[in-house]
Amino acid sequence: MAEREAEGAVVRKGQEGLKLAISLYEEFGLPLGLLPLEDVIEVGFVRSNGYMWILQEKKVVHKFKMIGKLVSYDTEITCYIENKRIKKLKGVKARELFIWTPCGEIFVDDPASGKTRFKAIGGLTVAFPAEAFALGQ
């Protein structure tokens, strides 16, 4: 992928990749547990355009207990990250009733209402309390 070859890309492997992802969430004002990762192979970030990628050994399905939602994280997750927003997200799906819906955008309300909003590829937007996505939830 051309974005990965961009000059100035920061790439970290394994646990260092996990630390990079968490530090980016913190820097950009996103909930630290937003993308629960397991068995991270690589995390990369291109600061010039905000492109971020995450590679994991296997697909992960995580249940956010506070809101009772199942979310699926593919082995490859890509997005563009900016202040309080993730856009063009690929590799993340949420379970709604009986179908898995791709999530295309995530943003934290500003001024802070305490909500994190998720926009599906088809345009449907839902909001949940930001604390539901705290690290370890």
C-alpha cells in the first residue's frame, strides 16, 4: 500500500506497536480502549496525512460490556486519524441485531458531551458514553 511507503512513517512491532496506538489515541483525544488489540504484529502511522494501520495475528471480536455491543476487528485495520476523529476506517464492524455493519467513522463530540459517535458506511450514526471505551472495558 502506497501510504505505508510514505517517507516519515513510524512503524512499531508487537507490544511497542500497541504502545504507539495507545499514545496516538491519547494525543488525538480518542478513548484509549476504542480499538482493543490482541497479538499485534505491527502499527504504523504517517504523521503528514494521519494514515494509520494496525496488523494483528487474528481477527478479534470484543464485547463492550457497558453498552452490550459486539465489535469485530479484522487482521488489518486502516484509517486516517485526526483530532477527536477517525475517518475512512476499514476492518471494524459492529453487530447490529443479526448483521455486522462496517464502521466508517468515529468521532468524539466537541464540546465534550461525554459521547463517542460511530458512523456506519451507510450513514447511520449512533452515540455511546465515552467511558464505555476506556482502556480495559
